[in-house]
Amino acid sequence: MFCNDFTPVHSRREMLKKCAAGFGGLALAGLMTDEARADVARETRANPLAVRPSHFPAKAKRVIFLFMHGGPSQVDTFDYKPLLERDHGKPLPFDKPRVFSAPTGNLLKSPFAFKQYGESGAWVSNIFPHVGSCADDLCIINGMHGSNSRHGGALLELHTGSDTFVRPSMGSWITYGLGTENQDLPGFITMCPTLTHGGVNAYSSAFMPATYAGTPLGNASVPSDQAKIPFIDNAEKQSRALQRLELDLLREMNLDRMTATGPDSTLESRIESFELAFRLQTTAPQLQDIADETEATQKAYGLDNPATKNFGRQCLMARRFIERGVRFVQCTHSYKWDQHGNLKADHAKNAMEVDQPIAALLRDLKARGLMEDTLILWGGEFGRTPVAQGGDGRDHNPQGYTMWLAGAGVKPGIRYGKTDDYGYFAVENKVHLHDLHATMLHLLGMDHTKLTYKFAGRDFRLTDVHGEVVHEILA
């Protein structure tokens, strides 16, 4: 320290003597902080799926994602465009973006009629009559847009927030942030997930512990009634007591290995998977047996119809899973919506397979009081062009398309955002996938800028450095 005349008030020796206690205090604070972090780390390792508090009061407790793999056409489903019908066959009156695959032609009107539903007057295509009857429960976002026109990149961007790098999926982020309400079931379940366009990366936990990865039930090639939760199923050959002894021995051996080699998140996650598989013996068989569902309920979901049975069972199981505390459930209709040609026949068939089951799910959740704290999300990885390709088909279009939300915390019976007069570009109240993720996390009580995971020296998040909460659609 110096006076105005630069005469020293204390010598260097005196200054160090007086500051010595301060240096010790700083060191102690650092050590205590490290110890506190270690306590949190140990607690997390002890039960990584334990319920954790949200950043602020949440509107939603859980999510059901109805994924339409391939890219449904917005102008043939939930984005009515009278001018597209009027100008059918004419050239698009503005420049097209770069085409994805083959050249596209002139404007192609929808082969389907639209009508208004409910008090909201929402325009819905006649290929979705059952969902249309639930229009007053839907928050339809017509101004969606993404960054990638290829299935692989777009699918990963929808599921993970990145179209170029392997990142944790949104189900993993949500389970990491909130834990799960039932320790005897996985926190994140994905039914009949796609085998293509990213495959397991769409539901992996990437660099997070594997505990937060989605548990796949079958895959796209397996009928949903054969897609089961895996668990230890040999009770007839050996008793649970003997299984318990074997698992305890295996756990002890693995822990001894980690004592010698140091922390190993992969091995820790494997230990947890063995324990969960053991616990599932008592919960999974009863949960997956739908014999306790009434005939009327099964019929409502379309289980009596071969065309709707497959997706109908996924929707019914989604309700049963979230009733028992599963945090994130995905139902996948794969891979059917990629109509570069034959759109009229194939889009109608695709919609018929999912329309009744989705409406049944919405009504069932509402009747059981589950809609109040369950967020439902519907959509594909992108939309399709309003111009023709291959005669009766449409190309990929991430520039402007439709997704809809329903349930906890969103305004029902509204339409938000807008595409241009022909449905090509989002032009008003645009919502990027990063914004959708930020809004979903907000409804779950999490600030997307604070839900982070440190890896390779930096803090990662689902929205990376992007994303704005769409407050206008919040109830």
C-alpha cells in the first residue's frame, strides 16, 4: 500500500504477515468447495435417477413424444393453404431453397380436404378426423423451422439439439435434470425406435452416464406387442435370493475394480442396469400385461384393428408408463412419412394408422387427470415442400413446417406462427427447434441455460448457445 507521496505504509514482509491468514482462508474455502462437489458426486453415483428439484415450479412432470419419422407434410395435415389450391400447377412465385434430392416442379395442391374443428376453428386435414376432434386441446405451431434438410441430421437435431455432433438426447437431458419418480422403472423409454438416420444416437446419453440413456423397447422392425422391457427372467431356474447373491458378488467385484482403476461412469452405469433389471422382475410383467385394460379402452386405442393396432399399443403403453412415474416416453411411427412420390395414398395410410390412437391417448389422459401435468409433443424431423416432386410427391422442407403440443402448461386451442401463402417458409413467430427445446424444459421447471453438463472442459446444454422460451404459447 502507498500514500499519495508513494511512501510505503507497510513493508513487503509486514504485508505478507498481515495477509497470511487470508491466504489460508482462501485455501480452506477452495478445499470445502471441492469436498461439497465430491459429496454431490457421491450422492449422484449412489442414485443417479433420484428425483431432483426443478429450477422453478413446473407445469409438466413428464413428456410423451409422438414421433412421425420421415417428415409429415404440413400443407396436407395442419397448415391449410387456400392459395396453394388456387394456384395448383403454377410455378412458385419466389425462389426455392436448394433442393435436397431430385428437382421439384410447380405448386402441388393438397389432395385432401380441410375443415374447421371445435370452438377454436382449427383447420385440419380430413386424414386426421380423430385428432381434429381434439383440436381445442392442441397448440398448433405452424412456424417451425430447423437447420438440416437431410433425415439423419434433422432427426438428430430434433432429438439432441445438434445435427452434426453426437449429443445427449432430450429424454436424457430431462432424466438427468429431474430424475425419475419410479426407481423400479427406467426414467426414459423409447418404443420401437428407428434403426436408421442416427439410430441409437437419437436416444443415447452420449457423454453423460449411460444411466440417462433411453431404454429401447424393440425397434422399428419389431411389432409393438413384442417390444418388451428387458429384465432378468429366470425365476423358474433359480430363486430371487440366489440372484441377489450373484448380483451382490458381481457388484463387489466391479467396485473393487473401480477402487484400483478410479471412477468409471460406464461401469457404474452397467452396475445400475443390472440392479434395475433385477427390480424390473416384479414391475415389468404386470405393467406390460394389458389384460387389466377394459375392452372399451383397448378398442378406443384401435387394438382391434390391424391397421391401428401397432401404434395404438404404443400410445396405450405410453399412458401406462407415465402413470407409473416414467419421466420421458417416445412412441415412434417409423419410417413411413417420406413421400417423394405417391403422397395421396401413403400419407392417408400413415395418418389412418396413428389418428385414432393419438386421439384416444389425448382423451384418456384428459379423463384420468393426467393431461394437467403431462406434455404431449407431435411431429417429424421436418416438413415437406408445397411444390411437386416425382409427380405426386413432395421433397424435404426444414424451412417451415408444423408440430403441435398439448397438455401441461400450453395454451389449448391456439395456432401459433405462420408460413407463407404456400407453406414453404416460416415467416411469422418462427420457432426453431432450439426454441422448442427451451420451451419444453421451461414447462418442466428447468432453465435451459442452467441445465448443463461439463464434458471435455466445457459446459454443454440441450440448446447449446441458442434457444428462446416461446412465452406466447404458455398458459
